[in-house]
Amino acid sequence: MNHQIQSEEEARRPVHWPLFDHRQGLRSHLHITCLSVVHHRKLARVDSSGLLIDEDEDEDNEETPKKSKEKKEEKPVFNAFESVDHDHSLCERVLINISGMKFETTLRTLGMFPDSLLGDPDRRVRYYDPHRNEYFFDRCRICFDAILYYYQSGGRLRRPANVPLDVFVEEIKFFELGDNAFGKLKADEGFGQEEVERPLPKNAIKRKLWLLFEHPESSSSARYVAIVSVLVIIISIVIFCLETLPRFKHYKIFLFDNSTRIVEDEVPSVSEPFFIIETACIFWFTLELFIRFMACPSKIDFLKDIMNLIDFMSIVPYFITLGTMFAEDKEAEKHKIRNEKQTQAMSLAILRVIRLVRVFRIFKLSRHSKGLQILGMTLKSSLRELGLLVFFLLIGIILFSSAVYYAESGSEKSCFKSIPDAFWWALVTMTTVGYGDMVPLSFWGKIVGSLCAIAGVLTIALPVPVIVSNFTYFYNREMVQEDLDSANANHVRSCPYFPGTANRFYRPLTNESQSITSSSQFSSDDGTFSNKKR
């Protein structure tokens, strides 16, 4: 031979052959170590089937003339793919037509989520068009970019910026991506942190009662109960306001030896119409609270709920008033009015405060009003901004009340007797209310008043946009949540091509269609589809 053969150690060298890994979606290199015989210029090559081919010509054979040399048969030396676990059937490409826009992917990519519409051959076969060898979906083309990326990335779902959330949710439901995709979407849109799964009672009767009084959206009966509850709350608040009118007030007349005293009767009479209506309202509130407490899944969580505490505080004043009515002693009250005016005034003040707690019933409306719930969430999320607003107002009140006091100190008709007395004026001026009960009269006092009004406008205006932004965020999120609950993905039916009477005897064009046909059965009578395995 005209060349020298290298040693076996030198002949072993790595050969890098590029392969496409369909599962990872990345370009990788398969490191193959093979035995190659090195010639002076010619090297072994690997053909498309992964076989190492020796192209060397036997130059030592001097008996064979050069003119009669023919191309020698390719001799397989080494199979490069022999040890690679790779299913080539999953590399088959799939053509998907979304309202005229075509997408191309592989079966391996769609198989990442076999429980979805595109991942399950038995389900996606309904949309197969054998004449065009493609799957046709009359759906949103912009949304399908994100849906296909969900398969390609192995579970990453991002809503396109120019697609409304309800439309995107509708597409997710149609392609049956599952609860996991919904959870990721809600977390990405800001719904995951607020939502907490509320358990239901295990007992059937308690569950029905709990749904009836706690979840108005659960049934029509629960909705009627919620309407009755709202009406009772409104009636109770109206009665609370009307009974303070002078025409409806009652007075007691006490006759003494040399004098007569007329005292307002703070304790209502049993025969009064307002008391009867109030009793009926309290009966409903008590019944509602008792049933909800007995049917709740967790007593501890029930007592920790601020709304339940408000419900309890709204009925306590009635029972305190009722106890006062039965424990009333006219002679003792007459003696108290004669000799203990201060004690009597204190007891009346306590009774009025207790009755004032009844106004908390208005917060019961928040249980049935989305607007009040949004307002509560806005105030809760804006506590920092509200705290800064109060802090700035306190600084301004102290600053301008001190300034106006010293500016008006030389005037005899000054309304500001002290700095604390000027606090009210500074607060009213900074909030731009301006009652006019206290006004500066001097030139410098008016200058201070003008600066106080300007500073108040700027101070209040600074945190307001943040609060409005929070309110807008919660309001829009509530509207989107309603769209999520009402989204319906069944308004587009399956492709009429498959199954159908016109395509029962078509010839499949690809291996994909062959596998689909082998795993599905069709009724030759009516063209119905069934998922029966052969």
C-alpha cells in the first residue's frame, strides 16, 4: 500500500453527527465514537440512514486497470442510530388550519398533553379534513399562537396583549387544556392570590342550608333568600332613621311636689309600630345568623369573619333594649330623675350609643353588593396611601393653625382664641369645605388662609390617583371574573368533514390518519363517532 495505516488508538476519533431532538425542541449533537480507517486524503462518511461507509479504493490491486474501475458497493461498517431510542412515527408533521392561517407542528409536540383536544387523536380526528390533509378549526388565530406555544414549551401559557381575557379563556376551554392551564392563567392575571377554596359542610342538610343562606348564586332559591335579606336590611335602616323624627318621639311626664319635668322616652313601647317592625327584622336577622352558624363547615372560621361579627353586633342593641323595657321601674326612674341628673344623663348616653350600633346593619348589604365589596378591597389595599394622607393633613393642620393664630393675635375681633381652637378652621380650609364659622380678618391672616387652601388641595390630590387606580383595578378584575365564569366555548361545532356520510370511505393520506382510523370506529348507518378500540 502507498500509505501507512495508523495505530488503532490514533484511528479512534469522535465524529459529531447532528440530530433533532423532538421532545426537547433543541438542536443537539450525538457524540458517536467509531472506528475509522484514515487514508491520506479520503475519509469515511456517514450516510442518511446512519451507516458509516468506506469509500476507499483498493489502490494496491495493480492487476485491476484504472479504466475498468467501477464504483464499489457501499459497505456498512457502523450503525450510528443503532443504540438511540427514538420513535420516528412521532416525527410526523401535522398541519393545523386556524381560520385560514396554517400552523405546522409534530405529533411529539402535541403528545406533550395527551388529555387535551389536540393531544388526543380520538378527539382531534373530528376536525380532520382528508381532502386537504389538515385539521381545520374555525377559531381565533391570534390566540392559537399562545396555545401552540403551550405545547411547545411544555406548559407555559401567556395571553397575547391584544386579546381580551374572556376570548382567551374561551379558546382554552375549547382546546381543553385543563385545570392546570386555567390555574396558571389566573395566577398570571392576578386571580390566584385572592381566591381561596371555601369548603362545604359534609352533611347534606347542612350543605343545602349553607348554600341557601351563604351563596346566593348557587340556586334560584338562594337568590330569593338574598333578595329578602336585602329588603329586610333596607326596611330596618329606614325605620332606624324615621323613628328619630320629632313627630314620632315619645316623652314622659314626671310630676313632683312643686315641679313637672318632661323627659324624652328613650325606651320604646311594645305597642309602637316601629318596635313591631323592628322585632320582625330582628327575628329574620337572628334566624339567618343562627342557621348560618349551625350549618357552617367551621365554627372557628365563622367567628373570625368580620361580616359575621357585624351581623352579631347589629342584633345586640335590640335585646339590650328589650331587657331594659322589662326591667324598667317607674318609681326608681322617678327617683333617679329627681336626685341623680348626671347618672341619668350617663345612662341615656350609653343607651343611645348601643342603639347607634344598629346602623352597622348597613354593612350587611356588602354581603350582597359587589360594589361595596370592591370599595372595601380598595380601602384595604390603599391603607398606606390613606395613612400618608392623614399624616400630611395633620402636619398642615398644625402648621397653618399656628400661623393663623399668630397672624390674628393682634386683632380684637379674632375668632382664634388658641392654636387648638384653630385646628377646626385649618381642617375645614384644607379640605376645601369652608363652613365660614371661623374666618381670618387681618391681611396676614388672609394670606395664611389662602396658602392653607392651596396646600390642602395639593395634599389631597396627591394620593387620590393611587386610590382611584386601585379601585379601577379591582373593578376591572371583578368584571373579568364574571367573564371567566360566563365564558362558553361550545358555540363553534366540530368540522363537518369528519365524521360524515361523504367521507366514510376516504383513503387516509398520512400515517397519522391511518392510526386515527385504526383507533376509531364509525357507524355505517348514521355516521356517528365512537371511541371504541379495535
